[in-house]
Amino acid sequence: MRAEVVASMERALREVWGNPSSVHAEGSRAREAVERARSEVAALLAVEPGEVIFTGGATEANNTALLQVAPALDRGRHVVTSNVEHPSVEAPLEALEARGWEVTRLPVDRDGLLDPGDVTAAVRADTALVSLIWANNETGVIQPMASIAAVLAERGVPLHVDATQAVGKIPLAIDAFPIDLLALSAHKFGGPKGVGALIARRAPVFEPLLRGGGQERRLRGGTENVPGIVGLARACALAREELSSRETEYAALRDRLWRGLQEKVAGLRRNGSPEHVLPNTLNVTFEGTAGELLLQALDLEGIAVSSGAACASGSIEPSRVLLAMGLSPEEARGTLRLSVGHGIDEAAIDRVLALLPDLVTRVRAAETA
């Protein structure tokens, strides 16, 4: 978390402890803090404050969009998605299928990109919603969302976007995109875990996923997490101030890492489109290497990397995202996601480059022993 976010949350914990639903002075201060935060989130995404619904994170936002909003659209029982979605989208889609819905999962190419024409072709008269990830959580690949959204708008088909990885890393002024629903999490761009938002534009009245006291305009029950919401807002404010410099700085660090790996390690392949990718993400296959062993070796050196989705890193199963991109199970198991961000500098990159080549050699030797 950013230090500025921690400071704002500490102030909220000490000074804004009232229940936002209460009418006393302490409650009013809390309500004011929540509404200021709503305006800050809206400003980052160029939406109206009334379109921001605070949630416990993107998982809740995605579940709400798919399990609650989609049925309320009353358009049919068909959803179009891709085969590289985050588990927080795939799991509710499977729940819809268990209820008799039909889900069309579109393929991506070797670079992890969707063909907008495939999306258009998959839409039917009974398509309730198209649900797509904007930037992939494993590869960082950015989908051509502007083209997809424009075509869907012409067809009058609502679009839900999981923008969890993209918010705070690339410009997302969605007033320029005909996107109806968008999910985000604070912890992906310097905020706290356990708080996020669903941006609901042109959404019908829907039954809340969490039922309770009628908070969030009766769309999400439960007493608001005021310190978390304040932290999310501060992270959004920092993102607005720094977005341009973040893109440049993160991309420079990522490219320094990739160039160094190419110079020092044989048998590498970068996965995902190098042009249409988040500035902070590098997904690399180390041929002939057990990714889990390499991850553990790096961890012992104090270097944190990931294999597959972070929420599934405890599994030794190959990444289904990489399999969908055409990698073999062996190649997928030998792949790591290397990410940069706030707090990472050139010295940190150079330390990785000083250690990783020897670790790769040792892991490969252990594999063949």
C-alpha cells in the first residue's frame, strides 16, 4: 500500500469512526467521507458519482454484475465471454450455467488477444451480456475494448468489463467507452485489500447480492468499510496525478528486466502481445524449468513472483490462460509472471538479474538430474 493511503486510512480509523447510516454528527462525518470518496473514484474513471457502488473488491463486483445485474436485464439467458477470464468471472458464469444459462467462451490468439469480429459473431438475440477482462491478470494483455464496446453499443448489447488489472495503470476514462458495468479492486493500484467498486452505468434496478440494511442505495447491504473506502479514494487520487509517469516508469523497468533476461538466460519466451500489454507486467516461459521450483528459489532470496493467477498460486496445475494461448502444459508450468510497480527501482531489477540466471541453471540441472 502507498504510504499516503495508509495515512488517510489511519486518520479515518481515528477520526471518522461513526456509522455512515446514522444521523448523529459522527455518522454524518462518516457519510461525508464516503461521498467524497465516491466522487474521487468517479473522477478517475470519468463517470458520475452516482454510478459508483462500493464493494468488498472486484470479486464481489463481478459476481454482482453477472449473478444479479445480468438476470435483471431481462434480455435472455446467454452470455458471451472469453476463455482467459479471471476466476471471479469464470466461477459466477459456471453458476449461471448450472441455472440453465448458456455461456459462449471465445478463444484468444497466441498473443492472448480476442478478435472483435468473434465477439460480434457470437452475439445473439438472447444475449443478455458480454463479459470480458480488459487487461489479463497473468499476461497483462490488453484487449481491444474500444472496438468491442463500440460494436456492442451499435447492437444494443450491454458490456461488463473486469478492469481490475487496468485501473491505475493505464488511462480508463470510460465516458468515452459504451461500457455498462466495470469492476475494480483497490489493492491492485496501491490501495487496501478488501475494498473495490462496481461502476454501474445504464444498469437496471437489480436485487443486491448482499442483502442487509439498504446501504449503497439499496444495492449492497452492510455497513460501509469507511477506512477502506477512504483508502481506495486516496489511491484513485494518486493514480490521477501519476498515471502518465507510472506508464513510462513501469514500462522502463519492465523492459530493463526483459532485456537483461534475454542477455543472461537462454531458452526464454515472452508470452502475450508485447504491444498491447500493461506497462508493469512481464510473463516469461523459462524452457525446461519447473516454474514452482524457480518461484520458491526466488522467494528464498526475497524476490516475489507468481505462477498463474495469484489466487491460484498454491496449485501446481498449469495456467488455463496460457493453455488457452496455445502453450503446452509443460511450457505453462515453466512460466512466471514478473511484475513491477511502486517501490521497485532499477536497483531491484538489477538484483533480480544478478540472481536469476544462476537460479535458472540450478533448477534446470535439478530437473535433469
